[in-house]
Amino acid sequence: MTISEQIKVLCVRSNISVSELARRVGTTPQNFNAKMKRGSFTIAELEMIASVVKSKFERNFILENGDRI
């Protein structure tokens, strides 16, 4: 699943439109949709997105033995 698809699922589960999410993170829906098409979000942006919908963003590399980096 791409990050853009994950954001769309997050919006559905958080009962918020993608346009409203864009406004809450401080950008226009047009700019946000362009980022969605490119899938070009920084870690800081993903953390902000999580924050505005009162969730948590984690990023990890998970090795075969289960260790997380």
C-alpha cells in the first residue's frame, strides 16, 4: 500500500476528508493532492498528519528476526 493510500484510509477511519486534512496541516487541498499524487511526504509531514487526527506515525525497518531499526 502506498503512503497516499494509507493517508486515504486514515482519513476514512478518522471521519475527515482529504481536503479538511490538508487545511488542518496548513496547506491547500490542491497542494496536498499534488503531494498525494507524487507520494512525496517527508517524515515530519507524516508526523504532523498523524498529530492532527490524534494518531501516531511510526517508521521502522524490521529485520527477519523481528528487530526494529
